Amino acid sequence: MNAKTFTARESEIERRWFVVDATGQTLGRLATQVARVLSGKHKPTYTQHLDTGDHVIVLNASKVAVTSDKVESKRYARHSGHPQGFKEESFGKLLDRRPEEVIRRAVKGMLPHTRLGTQQLRKLKVYAGNDHPHQAQRPEPLA
């Protein structure tokens, strides 16, 4: 019996590219699927303290769906740090203005809030339309 724990090395990590179509998919379910691939939890070589994940391209971000009345009730807030610098925006308005940001924020909340999570989030590419400039990487559809 082997009592040693497997730990991946940086040189052993192989990165692949996946593409996901967000048309009609529920935002939270799509985000969990994407976050799992970005963090590398879908691989048998997953190592908690290393970025073993793959790249993910999300297309048609403007066509993502949400349940219930979240288009009006879900709010995104930010603060500039200055007095009276609080800004709040509904999901619907942010989806109209910057549809890529809706998916990016949902995935960001599901990744670690550390430098590792920031590194994993850099591998996420989100586009509002159906076109992307990553054809050279030959992305595969995410199952």
C-alpha cells in the first residue's frame, strides 16, 4: 500500500480550453460549472494550493437566464471609497450595460478570495456575443 499523498507540480499541469454557451442557462448553475473547471476540481490531479484548472470561454453572456424576479430584485453594489460614493444597480440594468460582468461576478464569488482565486479568474474569458478570438487554442465544448 502506498501511504503517500499525491501533489501535482507546476511542470506537470496540463491546461485545456473549454467553451460554454450561456444561452438560456441559469446563471448560478452555469457559474458553478465554470468555477469548478477554473479551479481544476474536475481533474484527478487537483491540488488545493496550486492552480490546476483549465481556461473557459463563455459565449452569449447577454442571453443568460435567472429564476424568479431576480432581473429587478437582484442588486449589485460597489463603493468608490469617497463620501457618497455608493452605487447600486439592478441585475437587469447591468445585463443590458455589461453582460460579461454579470457572469464574471457570479464566478468570482465561487472561487477562493485569495491570490490563487485571482489567478484562476484570469483564465475566464466572457463574451456577450457568439464570436471569440481564441480559435487557435481549439476549445472543446464543456460537457
